[in-house]
Amino acid sequence: MTTIEKTGAEPSARVEDADGGPLLEVRDLHVEFHTRDGVAKAVNGVNYSVSAGETLAVLGESGSGKSVTAQAIMGILDMPPGKIPQGEILFRGEDMLTMAPEERRKIRGRRIAMIFQDALSALNPVLSVGYQLGEMFRVHQGLSKKDAKAKAIELMERVRIPAAKERVGDYPHQFSGGMRQRIMIAMALALEPDLIIADEPTTALDVTVQAQVMDLLAELQREYNMGLILITHDLGVVADVADKIAVMYAGRIVETAPVHELYKRPAHPYTKGLLDSIPRLDHKGQELYAIKGLPPNLLKIPTGCAFNPRCPKAQDICTTEVPALAAVAEQDGTELPGRGSACHFWKETIHG
Amino acid sequence: MAETEKDDKAVDVTKATEAAAAPHGITEVTTVDAATEDEAVAALDAEVGSGEPILQVRNLVKHFPLTQGILFKKQVGAVKAVDGISFDLYQGETLGIVGESGCGKSTVAKLLMTLESATAGEVFYKGQDITKLSGRALRAVRRNIQMVFQDPYTSLNPRMTVGDIIGEPYEIHPEAAPKGDRRRKVQELLDVVGLNPEYLNRYPHQFSGGQRQRIGIARGLALNPEIIICDEPVSALDVSVQAQVINLMEKLQDEFNLSYIFIAHDLSIVRHISDRVGVMYLGKMAEIGTDAEIYDHPTHPYTQALLSAVPVPDPEAREGRERIILTGDVPSPANPPSGCRFRTRCWKAEDKCAKEVPLLAIPERFAGTDSLAAHESACHFAEEKDVVHA
Amino acid sequence: MLNPTQAPEAGPVSAAAEAPLPGGSEITKARSLGQDAWRELRSNPIFWVSAVLLVLFLLMAAVPSLFTSTDPGHADLRNHYLGKPEWGHFFQPDWFGYNGQGQSVYARTIYGARASVIIGFCVTLGVTLVGGVIGMFAGYFGGLLDTLLSRLTDIFFGIPLLLGGMVLLQAFTHRTIWTVVLALATFGWMPLARVMRGAVITQKQADFVTAARALGAGTTRILLRHILPNTLAPVIVVATIALGGFVSTEATLSYLGIGLQSTVSWGVDISDAQNVLRDAPHVLLVPASFLSLTVLSFILLGDAVRDAFDPKLR
């Protein structure tokens, strides 16, 4: 696996895995949904990996398969209608898809935890926050009610909820959106997992609160040396915290790159289009570049490169041949570590 | 055009603060007193010159009463959603209104649309207070001020065809309907917003989010309005589709000579589309000015914090930027802090802030200067701080 | 299969928008939510089972002579007193045997369907209108009117349908199908009012209703054009399920002797049959089975319709 040099201001804990391998590796994952109108191919051969202490951002629009991949990892896909016809999900080298359900349950929650976008619906409204946090310890570690409560308070302090002692008995609806998201983070952290999957964790929050929550998440990740998969559609949020990025489109990864590289020199027309289409805060531009057309219908993904109907660079080959995720190199041929692009014309995109 | 307006305004404002009677002396309102309904309607349908104020909001207040009891309800308090805001919209411009959830920006939209009745204050449209209009005059206002909604999935009636949805304005306002073939006009509108005119008989659920928003825009255009109030029109759309819709809205503004009030929480998009921007916090206007004034020379601490928190899709620009991370959440609008509403989260707050409500005016230290910092800001300790540029 | 070039190359904005909907011919046609629900229903076997049964019952009610030529009132005590069923004699008068008066159980069951079906449909129609209007006004106008109408609904909810029906029917010395309909409708509209009120409140807050108000649409237009069509699905479901309930309540009333008089009805026959239950259980079991099959069919149909309208299952 390629390791990525972490550049920038934030020194992240370096990857020091005992066995050297990645924490989680997804190999050629396919997910499809059988609906009345046909088979929706949500994920079509996704490969990615995360190591301890590393943040992988999975970027994509609705229908890109980014959340479905995460759900497949967590084993929370609705099956049926969902189906995983092909692929492996290796956690510390073991395939979770072929594992006994009992073993898989042990990994889920304890070793891999998930944070959802909508904290209000992810928390049980009729149980106090303290009870829900303590439940993790009572069920998984067999702590007494009293000890579990103490642990819950500790966790709430850990995620910087003010007056944790007084608020431990409060119910989810009594907290603000930002605080609820902190509680979700606390819950995910409870059993000190190795990997956290955060699905749009700040999308529902206001910008000022978004920054607080993202900072907290990044800080805790460093402290516990966890792997983090951050699923988002927001190019801004990704730029802040990710080490490497995987851009998804129509169930495939179309580009992978270390975070700085991606923004500086995108190697896929879709990424480039996305970057060009968002307005900037620091200066006023002219007309925005707009990617033409619509995201594809998963029931009928275009043949060849799925992006071809919307791509300004599309040629005949793009409608017939699916481009593989190829390594991206400098003009002189030196390979750019960690970079890949699933475009027949990546050279023209990055260098032209 | 907006620039020259601003200069006149600056003079007004200094006068107003001296007089201390009128809290925000923006442009003067020339009221129209129509004796008959016909006159009122005629005045509402009159043209307004480009750059002239078309909508003037003065001390607008909306309190939602909090009640208790089942049969006999008694009021136990009020949510002060909008608490005395004033601003102008000039013909042909886009005024952006930004703020976090709960700041009252959507309530402002509803008040301007007369979907809610104001608790106090006035909204002058071409010199007539629309909060007091009724009958045919109100219908004329409704024709001229349209709205585009946030959620394209709920703002179209799922049981109506696209043709019926876009054509409905003509059924409600037969006087404004095109002579002759309405169906043809609807098809033209579909074409204008970039949809296939053949889609007339389809139902909304057969379209994607971006296409539905185009249908919503076509409905808004049907009556040839002068003002369109856009409440978060792109926040529910995919990133790659947002740019399409924003470009479409800009194109339509030029084509149909529209004025926009663009309400959003995404500061980057607001900067892109707006000529002037107002920043709201807890029912009050914290700062208002041209886009360069607000984004490059913000003087209110809340604006500064808001801007600095926006994630920038450029890791390198990111590192040089200072970030102000606010502590805590927005206080409840049912029980806002005394004095300056932002003081509970402000790093500059002093005793004065708890006692005196800061007025929205050009800060004294900048008054009379050429600086872009000389724009209205409701802070006792306003000072310039560039948080956007590295 | 080659994907058609989706976006024609043209100007940045309009062309960008104009990607035809992918998905081929079936999506290019207009498809309303009702049509989608029908597609869903068509593939549901439960729908077909209940629908076929209901059509059968409706036919029985409308043209009983199609099923039997025997007069249900014809009694032949000497020859047929409690005659046993001849299970092999399909559609013959003795198929289900004879009752205590020597009447053909088969013929009586066929003719009995009419009372049940008429009462079921008429009561349902009545409660849907009454409850729907009350619920719609309460939900849409809110405030004091809602408080009053909702309390009224609560008060009626306190009266059991059967008890209320009994008390009211006692007042009539001559009871026909229509008096029973009136009695059941008087005490049966509340669930519809509640469902309607809830649905109207939900729809009232929908953005498209706000959009119509912003356009200046009047109350009538908003109610009839925007709110009503979107509340029909839950109302139809509740009404279908309630219909089954009304059929069984009618039978219960007739069984208790305060329902229909001198009319052929399943309830009356069940009531008469209890005296001979030991000697001839078939006299009771046959109309009882038809009754429960009818009720079951309506409940199943209601379930299937609900599933079809529920977008979450799509």
C-alpha cells in the first residue's frame, strides 16, 4: 500500500501498525439493489484502504455509492433488496463478508464505529443520553449501572459537552444539533474503536458549529490513533482534515490522491469540474463553470466511463471502454505516490 | 448603481445616528397613498428605474407567541424570530441574506411574501406597505413578488403534472395570463429554465432534484414578477448541479430584469451571486454592505467568525487563514441575551454590550472615510479584520 | 446497448440542464403516483386474492340469481329440516344443506350478501364524507374550530360503535337497511375524521401548499387542488379497512335482533342458527365463513392498498 506523506500544518500521528498492513481494506466491492424497475448498481468495484491514524475522505454526490460502501463495511445494508455479489472487506486482513455473523457483530461497534449525519434520529428519543452512552459499557464490558454512568460522564466531558454531570440525564431533544453530534461522537468513541466511519457528520450543522465538531473529531482521531473514513459531498470539509481522498462517481472510484495534490492538480475531469463549479469565498468570480447534465441513473449507468455523457473531454473510447484506475505520473514519468485516475485522458487532464 | 446609492445612504445614516431617533436611516421611503384600489394596483404595477429602491423594509418584527393550555391558551412568551430589521432592495440587484439556522432569515422570506403577518414594522413595495394591503392590491403584490423554495422535493405538488404546476399561477391570476394558448406559454417557460418542453405531462417525482428546482423557478417566472425571493434555492442540490442552477438564476435575472433576495447559509454561493449582503444573527441584522465590504472588510465579530469558519476547498489557502472558532451554540430566540445578542459568544464582549443594544450604523471610527469598512455594522467595538484571505 | 448521448452540445446553461431522463421508454411516459401505486398493486398476490373475492361478493349482492335459482324464502320443513350439506352438489340448493325451516342455506347465504355489502359500502361512504369533512376543517383551520371538532370526535369515540348503534336502532320500530346505515354512520365516522385531520395537518405544512399560498391561491383551491388529493391515500386505506368492520357490526346487530328485520342477512341467519348449533353446525358455519371472508378481504385489500401507496417501500 502506498503511504502518504502528510503535509501541512497539522502533524498527524504517523502510521505505526504492528503488522504493517492497513486497518481496513475494501477490495473490488460490488453492491446492487434489486428494485421493481430493475437492478440498481450502487457500487461497482470499489477499492480503498485506511491505516491507523489515517483519514480517508470519500467524496461524492448523492448516488455515487459513497454511503452504500460504508453501509456494506458496517454490515448495515438492507439485504434484500441490497446484495453484495462480489468483493472483499478485509479488517486487519480478515474478510468480514465471509465471517460468522457472531464474529462480525463483535467487530461492529467495538472495532469499527459509525457516526451518522442526523444525530437526532440516530439517538433513541425516549432514553436519556447518559443511559445510551452507558449502555455501551454495560453490554460490551459488563459494567455496573453506576460505573457505566460515571464512564458516560467522562465521555461527555471528553467530547467537551459543558456541564456533563448535570446533563447526563437529559434526553436527546434537549441538546442542540452540535451537542447531539458530539454525543454521537462520544458513542462511537465509547469502546475506543480502531476505525470510525463518519457519514456526512457535519452536513446538518451550521458553519460555526461545523468547525467545532470537525476539530473535535480530528483531535480525537489523533489522540486515539484511529483510522477515519470521512464520507462527504463537501470539498471544503475534506480539505480541512483528510490525508487522502477518493472521489466516487456512479459507484466507482474515479480518482485517488493525497489531499493537497487533488486540489492543486486534479487528474480526472469530474474532479476538475467539481472544483471549478464551486464559488470561492475569497474572491468574486464570473460565471461558474457548470458540469453539464445530471448524475447518472444507477439503473442504467452509461457504458464505458460512466461520466462520459457529461465530460468535456469525452471521445469515442470513453463510451466503449471502462477506464481502470491508473497510476498517475509526472510528465517525465516519475510516479506520483498515492495518485490514481480512472480516465482515459488523465494525462491531458493533469498536464494539459 | 448600488455603489452610488451607498454614498447617499452613508450621509443619511450619519444624520440618523446624530438624531438618534430613527434607528436606521437607510433611504427615505416615499410612500404612495392610493385613494382607490385601482390607483393602488396601478402604482404597484408601475415600473421602477434600475438602481432605485423597490422594496424597503423598516423595523420589521415577527414574534411567534408561545402558548400553554389546551382549550384556553395563554401566552407565556414569544419566539423573537425577527426583531426589528431594516434594509432596502434595489431594482435589478441581488441582496444576499446569510445567517445560521434560527437567525430568522426564513421568517424574513415569509414576511416579505406576506405568508406570515408581521408583528410590527413595514414592508414598502413601491411605496406601499404590503403588510396592510388586501384584496386586489395584495393580489397585485403577490403577482410581482415570487418565491423559490429550498426543497425541490416538497415544493411541487406530487399529484399535479408539471404543466399544471407551472400553469397554476395563470389560473389564480387570470388577469395576468397570456392571451391565447397557455400551454404554449408553459412550454416556453420550460424551455427558458432549460427543460424539455415535452415534459409537460410528467409528474414531479419523475425528475431529479436539479430539474425540479428548475420547475420551481419556471413557476416563479410565470407571472413575470419583479422580485424573486429565493430561500436556500440550491442547498438541497448536488454540488455539480448547484452551479447549473446558480448560472440559470443569473441568466434569468439579466433576461427578465429581476431583483433577488437570496437567502442562504452557504457564504461562498451568496458572495458569488449577491451585489449586497446582510448578515443576520438571532433576529437582528448584524452587518450589511456590498459583497466586497462584507467579505473583504467585515467589521462585526460575528461576520468575521462566520467567514473564518467556512471551509475553503483549498488546503493551502487554508493553512494561512486565521480561524475563529466560536464556543457554544446560538442562544434561544425565545430568550435572547440582553444588549448585543452576540455577546454571549463574542470574544470582545464588555459590560457595555450587555447593557446597550448596538445600532446598525456605520461605526463612528470609519464614518466619512473612503474605507470599505465604512458600512453598517451593529457592534460597539467594530473593527476591520480580514479573515477570508490568507 | 449504447447509451444515447445524453446532453446535446449547446450553451453552458440550458444544454447543461437538458439531459433527458435516463431509463428508457417507460420513464418517458407520464406516470402519476396513482399509476405507480397501481403497478405496485398489480404485482401483489394478496391484492388479487382479496380483489377476486370482493368481486365475487359484489356479484352476489348485485345479481344473486346468477348463483342460484332457489328462492331463499322458500321453506320446505317436511323434506329438508336441517338437511345435511352435500359438498359435491356445487351450486345446488342442497350444497350447504338446509336450515331449521327447511330453507336452502346456500341460497340464503347468496342473498344475504346484499344486505351486508350495501350496508358496508353505504356506511363507509357516509363516514368518509362526514369524517373527511370534519377532519379537513379541523386540520386546515385549526384554532378554536379544531379544538371544538376534535373534542366532539373524542366524545363520539367514547361511545362504542355497537352500543351506540343498538341504542339508536331501538328508537326505530321499523328497521330497514337505511336505518342501520344511519345508525352505523352516526357512530362510525371518528376514525376517518382523525386520519383526515392528521393528513391535512401534514399536507398543510408542505412547501407546495406554501407555494400556492404565495401565489395567492384561495382556501378552496388549496383545499381541493393541493391538500385533498394528497390526503386520499391514507383515507382510502382506513376506509377500506373500516368497511370490513361495518359489515361485521351489521351482522352483530342483526344477530342481537336489533338490526335488520325481515331481510335475508348473514347476521339474522347466524342468529337463528344458534338454536340448532349442536344438531346442524353447518347452518351457522356457512354464513359465518362468508361473513369473515368478506371482512378479511376488505382488510387485506386495505393493507395492499396501503403498501402500494407507501413510498418508503418503493
